[in-house]
Amino acid sequence: MVRGHVCCLAGALALALAGCGGGGTSGTGSSGGNTGGGSPTPVPTTSGRVFADPPQAALSAGDVQRVLAQAVGEAQARNLSATIAVVDRVGNVLAVFQMTNASGTTRISRRQIAGPAAAGEEVGLQGFPVPAAAAAISKAITGAYLSSGGNAFSSRTASQIVQEHFPPAPTTIGLESGPLFGVQFSQLPCSDLSARVQDGFIGPKRAPLGLAADPGGLPLYKNGVVVGGIGVEGDGDYGFDRNILNVDTDDEESAALAGTQGFVAPREIQADRITVDGTSLRFSDANATGLGPLQSSFGAVNGPAGGLIAVTGYTDGLLRGGTAYGSEASGIRPSMASEFALRDAYVLTDGAGVGRYPIRGGTDAGSVAQPLSAAEVRAILEEAFVVLSHARAQIRKPLDSRMQATISMVDTHGAVLGIVRSPDGPIFGTDVSLQKARTAAFFSSPVAAQQLAGGGPAVAAYVQRVRDFLGDPNALTGGFAFADRSGGNLSRPYFPDGEVGDVSGPLSVAVPGRFSPFMTGLQTDLIAPNLIEHLGFVLGRNADTQRGCTFLPDAPGGGKRLANGIQIFPGSVPIYRAGQLVGGIGVSGDGIDQDDMVSFLGLHNGGQRTGTIGNAAIDIRADRIVVNVNGRGVRLRYVSCPFAPFLDDPAQNVCEGL
């Protein structure tokens, strides 16, 4: 029996989160008992809402001085000449301090997963010299963006979840890749979503190197509220941790940990208290008991130990306090009734009260017979937000918290049709959800092969690799619908994911064993020119990279279909009308299976509500594709929904048959 989980939003949407199931099956908002073993958290504070607004808090200028003084003091004690950056929750750079004799550059690690790269074997960005300040800022942004009121993650956490095997260690060869494989190539400096200094310090901001996997980036908290991050770069190697089974002595991480004293994440939400697939995540190998006496005086280090520096495109060299997340000035705030009917939603804003991405219809009338209407976009976003609001979180504490994430929708040209987020979703999910939506729409498009062919030889080569791999000379011309889980399968350095053999996915590095977090394949090749161009800008050598990633041909009317890069871990599906692709929806922030479910089920429910749009027909979904791998058939994946996904409904297999 087909099980339709349709949550009907009737009448006053702002007050209606309970749904109406149909045909005797359990809907996402039906009145089943709470299977989570307790009241959903956080506790609602306003009638008609299920989420609480995070308390507004920010780092003061004095707080920033204290963080820097403590970090510099510990670095001095360890004879580490470092560059230290502090950012607020939305990525505004509050200060960059360069210690005396600190190198102005660091080098992207040449170490590959399988061992050190021999001369001439470096792939992607390996071996590339980059500004140390850029590395420190990316580490700080990583700590801030991956964290929330329910989870505190670090750049060491990021290292664990982006590598080719999870968890990464010599004894885990053959396990599947990290759950956020590829997330390091988000928040890119070319992203059209991420704000720039010249925009007036309205976040969320870009990260000069994307997210960091090099230990030395930690979040900062005040009274349990995430308010920013600190990043330390000083050892000359911008790398990652290949073995989580040992405990590293990392001076950068120790200096960062010293900087967090007085601003430490609550112990119960630190990454090592959170498990994914039965594996505890990592937070820090440094321990407060191993720190020296804390230096509390900024005056004692500012001058004698170094000083504040300007970083082109990020800071003018002055020290400033942070902006409180949730305020208009932060660039992310609660939505108004005229913007989104569900009262729990947050939106991106321009700082003057105007939403950056108001709900609108598709812009691609020249490419599709009937573009998405504003009413259809609104229906899908509302229904997806309802699913999110009832879903059980995967990476948040306490257990049985509600999922928190961001939802993005695009048309077939990659134009943003709407972005909404829950109040405490991690900031990284904003850019990533948009990447995911665009990726699903792009690879399901009739022009995907044509677009890639126009991206230069390195990018164009992936078209033939995909066609040879799938045994389909017409691949990437719209014949199949690709969710991000499907494209992610094709982007893994070993295929199928979780096996070690002689076959790599056609969108990954060509030779298995040559993977590096700094070279994932097509994902890297698409944006490496932008990244290198931007780093030249930071060094004062050239103009900044364009606003809009990749050098693929523009979509009709202008703009890039992949204007903030692609993403290669799950959480998106393409949108169809009567068999024709009309857009994509992406979700990111709180577990990849949850992200899959919200995009897939939200689209299904939105289609049931409007009667006009929905998921791809079953016979064109990418999981119909079987790949011949050394004589055996391996099926691609489409979506994977979690077990027992809802806090207030005992339903199982909620995506089955849809």
C-alpha cells in the first residue's frame, strides 16, 4: 500500500502544526504518542510555536580582547608564532592578531589519506601556499558555523566527517565516507549567498578557504549561547587529522582552547557527547588541564607579542564586538507574517528589514513550459518546514530535540526562490542547503552535460567519465533524476562507497587512493579557479573573484546555475511537473537522513497540497540505475529516510512507496 504522509496546512498556518493524515495512515502531525521518551525540546515559549528563539547574545570588544590575550599567551608558552582570528556567529571577522615572527603564509597539506604525496603527485589544492590569516579565519568560521545551541563542533570535528572513511583511521579502511563528505567546499568566497565586507557586514559571511578540517578552530559560547569562533594557524601546515584513534599534541588547538576559556561550549553538547552511526565525534585533543596560566590582559600582548592586522576583504585591522544572531543587524532574523506563515521560521535579511530571498516564482520561463509559481514554492517550503518541525534531531543534545536546519528552493536556472530556516539551525546549513538544491536541479537537467562541456577541459572530462561509468551515452541530459545522495555516490573515491577496490566514482578523483579533502573531484575542479583568484585578492595581487562560483556558461538571462558550488552529501531532490524538471529543494543542518526526508517528504506533501508538482516519477529516479562494477551490479541511491523520524508520531518508513 502506498503510504502518503500528507500534513495539511489548513486556515491559520501560523497556528497549525498538527496535521491531517489521510486514509488511515499516520501523518507527520497526527496525534500519536511522543515516542521520544519526554517532552520535545526546546520548550515552546509562545503559543502556536514549537521552537524557542535562541537568546540574543554577542561578543563584546572586551570579550574579543580577552579571547585573543588568552590564545596569544598560550601560543607564546608553546613557542608558537601564530595568526589568530575571532569571528561572530554569522562570520563577521572581529579581529585578526598576527604574532611577532609569524609567517604570513601557510601551505595546504600535501598529505593524502593513504600517506604523504610524492613529488608531482599532489592533487587539487595540495601544496598551495595560502595566507595564514585566511586559514585562521576559515578555522574560526568553521567552529562558529557548525555549532548551535544543541551541538558544539570544531574544525577537528569537521576533519572527522569529511574524509573518505568514517571514522578516519588506519583500521577503518573500507567503511563508508564521512556523513558530511564534501562540506569543506561550502561557504566559498565566490558564493552568491555569502555576504562580503563591502556589503556592510551583514552575514552570513564567506570563508576564504571554505570550511576547515585542520584542528585549531573552536566555537565560542556565552551562557550556553554560541556567539562565534576562534581559529589559530601557526604550524605552516593546513591539513586534517587522518587518525582519530590517537591523541594529538597540537599547539594550534591548545592555543585556541586557551582562547575559549570563559567562553567554552557547554560540556553536554560538545561533539564527543554526540554519536553518528554509533561513533562518537571528536571535539578537541587539547585539554584545559594542559594549558599554562591564562593571560588576561590584551594590553600585555598587543604590541609586545604582535598586533592586529588588516586582511583584504575581511577586516580593516580594527577590533570590534560581534553582532547578536537573530537581530536585524545579523542578517538572520525571525520572519514576518507577510514573509512566511509559520511563525517559527527565520529568514535572511539585508539589515534594513527587507528579506534577501522572498518567496517568488521561477525565473526560467524560457527553459520550462510552466515554471514554479510563488504559491507552489510557498506550499513546498511550508510543508517541508512542518516535516522539519516534527522531526527528531540526529546531532543535537539533549536527546529527542527537534531537528533544526535550513531549507532552500531554486528553479532550473539555479535562481533562489526562497530560503527559510529554523531558529537555531547551524549557520553552515544555509549555504549548503542552497548548494544541495542547485546540485539536484543541475544534474537532473537536460543541459547538465552541455554546461559541464563549457567549463574547460578539466571539467568537461567528467561528462565522458560519467557516460562510460554508467554505460549510458546520453547521461546528464535529463533522462534521470539525481538527488544529492545519487550524485554523492558518483563522487566517492571508492565505488561503491564503503569498499576499497580499483573503481572510483566518475565525479571523484580518477585514481582510488589519490583522494584528499583538498581534492574531491568535480566539486573541487569547478571552484578551484575561483578560490585561487580570491586568495590572490587577499594577498593584494588581483581583483576579487566574481560573485557567483564556477566558470560554466551562464544560464539564460544571466547568472550561474551553480553560483555557490555543488554539494556531494545527501539532502536534496529535484522537483517535477508532469515529467518536466522545474527546480530543486535542499535541506541541511541536522543529519543527512533527516535532510533527505525533509526535502523528499516536504516536496511530496507540497505536491499533494497543490496537485501540480512533486517528486520525480519512480522510473526515472537515479536508483533505477545499476552500474556494472567488475561483473556485479551496484544500484545508485536516491534518498534514505530515518527510522522513527518524528517526535510526536510513531510512524515508520514514512518515505516508502512515495
